[in-house]
Amino acid sequence: MLLLGVVLSTPGFTQTNELVASLNIPNRIPGEVSTENETAVAASEKKEVTLPLPELNERAKISFSPEYLTPLPSDPFKVKPRSFIMPAGLIAVGTYSLFSEDCKDFNSFARDNMWDKRDRSGEHRGFVPDDYTMFLPFVAYYGLNLAGVKSQHKMVDGTLLYVMSTAITNTIVFTTKNRSAVERPDQSDLLSFPSGHTAQAFVSAEFFRQEYKHLSPLYGVAGYAAAVTTGALRMRHNKHWLNDVVAGAGVGILSTRFSYWLYPKMKKLVMPNAKNDMMVAPSYNNGAVGLSFMYSFK
């Protein structure tokens, strides 16, 4: 919001009227062309923007000087190194709990208070909501785009980013599960650490936040609420310890943020002339790690 002097002129007036108004002036001048890595540079001459004036039923030209223009950031959605600190901390806390007796005691305390003991076997039967809540933010992403609420990336790029984040997450989760061999609270197997459902839920939540944070932080709050609900349900159904859920959340967030950092670099490296239609991403399927090649036909 800028406070500046403007010159108002409309066809209905015979003279120029000087006003002082509080206006939202766009940083980029209409018609000005800039590349992805450029910043807006103000020219020395004055610029003009035509704006509607509903009160006068006219259109006005507003002249303003370049000094009122602020530079555009080269990449408004750039992933900063410090954004990896929080998810890395969650993974560290979850891992430390595997070796700390005090943390193990707290795991048991949390399990006893959250487990739905109506099913004494520990095996939740019937409808399992956590199988679906982990995908809710991603479904909401498609719903909003189809409703006209545009995300940061086009749907093709957004889908590839989500697939890439999921592939990285699954690779980390299933490799760690097999190596750590931690028994589940319900003693069904040795694949407790970390929680795969929770990791996928936080992939969806962080992806949703990244795609809509330019509109409102409430989108991220909603996505993370769905992810936290998924983690809580995994504990309620006696499928995971608290530290499994904490580490799973860290893996999901870290993988997604890493994908947002890596995606444009891989795209330029593999297909330097591609125009949002090709992508190569790591994949994981039944213990096999590889690469997935994806192409969008226009």
C-alpha cells in the first residue's frame, strides 16, 4: 500500500484535478516483460496505469514516478535453507526416542491414553479414516483449481511435484522401516518406525501450503490440521507410537520442501528446453528404487 500524489484525468472533466489517494499499485508495469530470474526495474520516465472509477462511472489515468515502484523478488517461492531445520528436528526427536528410556516410557503413556481400547486386539476394523485423511489436502488442491482458485504452479507441475515428494517420502519411510525393525504397539509387525500414513499426510499438507500460501496462510493451517488428525488416528488405532508419528511428520515435510528445491533444477538439467511438460523423479515400488519419467501431452 503506497501513499502518493496522483494526477486524475477523465473524459468527463475539462481540467486536471490533483488528488492524494491510497492505492494498491502493482509492482510490475502492465505490458512490461521480464524473465523468471529478473527483477522489475523502473524506467526513468513516468508510467501510466488506467483504472476504473465506479463512483464517477469513468476510467482514470494515474501517472506515478518510478521511485514508487518496489523490486520484485527473483523467486517469490524460493525454498530457503532454514526451512529444513524444523522437519529435520522432528526426525531427530523421533529417532532419539528409539534409544531413550524416558522417551519410551512417554510413548507408552501416550499410547495408553490415545488407544481406542474398545478393540482390545489393537486391530481397527471396518472403515479406516486415516487411509483417506492423508490425501485430503491433495484432493482439495484439485478441487480448488477446478473451482478457479489458482495455485502457485499449473496443475501439471503441481501433480509432478506431489508425485516427486511422495516418491522421496516412500523411499525414506520404507527403507527406514525395514532397517529399524521397530515393533508396532499392536505387535502386528516390525514396521512401526516411522509412520508412513503420517509422512504421506504431511506431504499433502506441506504441498497444499506451498501451492496456496500466496493467497492465505489459512490454506496451510487447514492442510496441517488434516495431517495432525491422520497422525492422531494412527495412534488411536494402536498402529504407531508417538515418536513414529513425529518422525513421519518430519519426513513428509522435509521431502516436500526438498522437492520444491530440486524440481526446477532437475527440470532444467534433464530437459532444458521443456515447457512445463516433462519431469524425471525418483520412485519407490515394493522395495525397488528407480526413476520415473513423466510426460504431459498438450
